Amino acid sequence: MSDAYDFSERIGRVEPSATLAISNLAAEKEAEGADIVDLSVGEPDFDTPANVVAAGKAALDAGHTGYTSSNGVPELKAAIAEKLRGNGIEADADEVIVTPGGKQALYETFQTLIDEGDEVVLLDPAWVSYEAMAKLAGADLSRVDLAPHGFQLEPALDELAETVSDDTELLVVNTPSNPTGAVFSKAALEGVRDLAVEHDVAVISDEIYERIVYDADHVSLASLDGMADRTVTINGFSKAYSMTGWRLGYLHATDEFVGEAGKLHSHSVSCATNFVQRAGIEALENTEASVEEMRDAFADRRDLLVDLFDEHGVDVDVGDGAFYMMIPVADDDQAWCEAAIEQAAVACVPGSAFNAPGYARISYAASEERLREAVDRLVSNDLL
């Protein structure tokens, strides 16, 4: 059989998502009858709030099943702009693009800003898709390792200053962080601001977990003096409102950026799903109690895990946001994660997927009972 396809060089630059690969393996084992405690998923284990589901159904019944204007329905863009103003960002509805998921907003941003050979700076550990999206755009990567600093940015600002230069095109900041749960301080973000202004660098501020914060305050980078015209703020509905499968996200930036990114948006996805956008309005306006309930549950689970690991002599850096924790494991974290799922039936993601070898990422988007069981299984199989 002949090979009819001549694959592009750019697709050869990237590997499949490591997090989805582990989730797929866990699903396969569950389909075979195995009882897997899946701590690999980046997805809240809560139902979408009932009022949001009802709004989606009502939108379907009302006939909102066709195309919308490419950048989003005006009512949702206005609600997003109001939400951003609450974060201290000077936002107008026309500065918003509504996307089918936050990933699409990120992808459009990389494609809009990056040319072949441009430098993109990542803060490690970094979510797996940043590297892939940068490489697909042709970027050269530089990295700053936060692991020696408890995954916090503020004590690593000197290292960041040594990395960012006039040749840097884009810096990616994710707070609260996937995979660490770290929430970067205002002082850390002011350090980012100073470097970005000094070297005329654009910054992605990925704030998808901003509503899941416990013992810290979330600061939006674009709210800082000097950052409004150089920040692309990325956010969405998946994590805060447990709407992962609805696929709804957005970006906010200057009119000029939105005009350029809107070209890619219109020629690729056309628009986000109509009735989902209507449900998004309800999520922004009427779900505070549901968000607080979920956030409180995640905080309790985080604290439970910290106590359980402490009982077994495992010292972890405790994050103040998201629902992830990085635990130190064997030097070969890939082999450790394979042993965890094969021997203990616990699914975790190798830290090397996030450029953090020697760690495994666990998600505590699972019940307290299952979290206890996961730790017990890992201990009984000499993995902790």
C-alpha cells in the first residue's frame, strides 16, 4: 500500500496530548472492567448547574440553532466585558472574541502573534498545549523553571529577567496554574509587567481557573498599569461552571488584535455554538452559589490530600487554586505513572509532560472517598 499522504513539517513538531493519552488509557481499562481511580482529568466532577442547562434547553427551544455573528452574540460579549471590568480590566464588548473552548482562544492567539523563529517564553511546569501551540506556529521556546521555587513565580523573577529580552515575542502566564495549582502574587505579576514593558513583549494571561482560588487573591494581568495594550486575556466556562463539554471560551485584547485574530476565527470555526453562548450568559450572571459550592469542595479535598500525603511522609507544595497537585515521585516519572495505573489502578499524569520530570500531576476533581482510596492503593503498592 502506497503512502498517499505527505504530512506537513509543522504537524511533526508536536506529540499527542499526554493528559488526554492517560485519560484515554484509563477509559480503556474501565471499559475492560477495571476499577480505575482516575486522577488524570482536568475536568470538574460536578454537573453543569441546573439553571445553565435549562438556559441551554430554552435557547434550543427558542430556535437559537443557526450561525451567530463570528465573534459571538452581542449579549454574551457584553456580559463578558462586564465580568472583565469586575477584574479591573478596561473591557468593551467589541474587544471580545467568543470561541468554542478556551483552547481555541489560545490557538488563535499563538497563530495571530507568532512567526517562524519567534521566541516564546514558558513558565515551567507548563500546561502541555502551550508548547504544542507554540511549535505549530513555528516558535522557538525558552523556559523558566519554577519547580525549585515551590512552583511560585515571585522568587523566580531574576531568572525570568535573564530569559526575557528584546528578542522575546510572547510570554505565557497561567495563574492559577495547571499543573501546579499555584496562584502568582501581585508582586510577581508586577515583575512580569515591568519586563514586558521594558522589552516590548506581548503576554498571554491564561485565567481559566480564576474562579477556583482558595487562600489567595487572583490578579488579572491586564488590570496592571502598562499591560492593557499588550495582554491577551484568555478565559472560559469549562472549569468555573463545569461546562467542559459545552466548549465555550473567549479572549479579550485590543481592537487591533481582535481584528486580526478575528480573521483566523472566521475562517476556521466560524463561531461558537449559538445555544451554548446563550447558556454562557446565564452562567456569568446567575451561578455564584454553584461556583462557591464547587470551590469549597475542592478546598476540602486539597486539604485532605495534603494531610494524607503528610501521614506517609510525602511533602507537597500546596497550591492556592485550580484542582491540581504535583507530587514528587521517582526520577522516571513516566515509569512511575505506568506502574500507578497498571499496579495500583490509579491514573496520574507524568510531570515530564509539563516539563517537570520527577513529579506526577494529580487532579482532585474526585470524591474524598476516591481520593483516600487512591492514596491507599499507591501506598500498598509501594509507590509512595
